[in-house]
Amino acid sequence: MEYRRLGKTGLKVSELSFGSWITFGNQIDNSVSERLMDIAYDHGVNFFDNAEVYAAGRSEEVMGDILKKRNWARDTYTVSSKVYFGAGGKLPTQRGLHRKHIVEACEAALKRLQVDYLDLYFCHRPDKETPIEETVWSMHQLIMQGKIFYWGTSEWSAQEIMEAHMVAQRYNLIGPAMEQPQYNMLTRRKVEVEFSQIYKTVGLGTTIWSPLASGFLSGKYLDQKPSDTRLQRDELSWLAEKTFIEENYDKVRKLKALADDLGISLAHLAIGWCLKNPNVSTVILGASKPEQLEHNLKATSAVPLLTDAVMLQIEEVLDNQPKQPPY
């Protein structure tokens, strides 16, 4: 396992990390979750991703029970939570990025995860109803209190991230260190174009999610739609509608042929492609089966095979490279 700096911070995270979205406390049994955590940790993964909204808080409870049971040295791993959607409550005080919810959600995440602090704390979406000053101040204060070490954003625009940094600079506060965007062969613009300048200006780190487009880029949907997969769950119907289109099936068939020529799996090709981007700090893997995670954790071996010539072949298949602005 290789480790990369999280943006301009001094923190190094494993290039492959493990997340519990959809699976923990929801899709799989707790015993499977425990096995998956063991596999990830034993392979050198040092970042475990979570959020208050995942399984309405149950995901964090499951992960917290595993962390307590394993009793791994706290300085050997990092763990995250995210705040915005809440853990199931529908009242206006139970969600958003206002100070009350940020502070209370942090305290709740610490209890569920059974840790004294969060290494990373993400604002899960922008909050149009809360002044950005209030959100930045609240995150800064949590850092000063030792409850979180770094804060960041998830699915924010470049403009919103820079507004947060402007507030931080104005009041001498700590700004966001990382962003968690979706990034894969089918979803590229934000990571490759929209953030291109802020990598340089503020040193943005990225903890990217869905490198396999929720399994679509593994090729398992080519012949038939297997049961009990992420893209067939009701909560991901919005994602399935954008993914299950004939154009994408054609691309996956061609990518599968290219991967076969290289002697690697399509999943390794897709994950390795994400790792080739130097602005990706870590690629978050999800899994519902131990053998699935064990396979995907070996994707780093595919990176040396992705030469400039191979990357050009991939671009020809994808035909979706976002255009850079003329500056």
C-alpha cells in the first residue's frame, strides 16, 4: 500500500481506503462488516469513511463496535464522519450546517464510533440556508477543541469551497482541507476541470467515491443485472437512471476488452485509472463481500500497466474528456 498526502496537509492516507456507505448496518451482516474491516486494515488501509446519514447512524455504530473490539492503536488509522443530512430526524434543528447541528452531530458521531476525536469531518453537502461564516467558524472551533483534526466538504462546487477559504482567511480560521467528490471514468468534470485551479491555490485533497460507478465499471451488469447490488437499491435509483444507458454499456464492453488484453480485471483497470490522477489523495472502496474487497485492494498492481499509450486508448473509448477552460 502506498500513502499520499491529503492535499497540502501533512497527513498521509492510504491510496485505497474503505467506506461503509450502503453496506454497514444496511446491506450486510455485522459479521461481514467485521471481516471487511479486518481485510482493509491488514492490507494497509488507514482511512475508514463514514457519515451520520449512512443507515441513519447505524453504519457508524457498527464501525464503532468493530473499532472497539479490535482495539487497533488509534495512531494507526483515520476515521471520518459527515454532517448535513442528519441521522434520521426531520426537524430543521436536526440537519444542515448551522452551528447547533454541526456540534451535536459531531458529538453523536464520536459516541457512535466510540472514538475521542474524528480525524476527518466533512460537510456532506452545501447548506444554502446557513451563512458560510457560521459553518467555517463551527468547524474551526471543533478543531480548536480537539474533537476533529481536519474538516472538508463533499460535493461542493469550487466556488463554494473558495468562499469557505475566503472566510477562513478573513477571520484567521482553518479552512477546508479536502473534498469528497464522485469520480470515475463516467463522472469526471468536477475533479478534472472544476477543481483544477484550487489544487494549486489552496492545495485541495480529494477522497473520491464510487470509482466503479457503484459496480457498473466492474462489468457485472454486462450480461444481466444481478440481484442485491448497489445500483438496484431504491436509494440509488437516481444514480441507476444516469448509469444504465446503452452508451455506457458500449464503453464498458470496450474497456473490458482492453482490460483483457492487459491481463487484468475491468475493476482493476477502473480503480487504477482513478489512481493515475495525481490530484486524487485516496480512492474509497466499498464492498459487500470479502472476496470483492480483497480483489479490489490489489488494483494498485494495475497502475504500472496504464502507460501513456494505454491511457490514450482508454480516452478513445470513453470519449468524454472534459474540456479545460481557455486560460
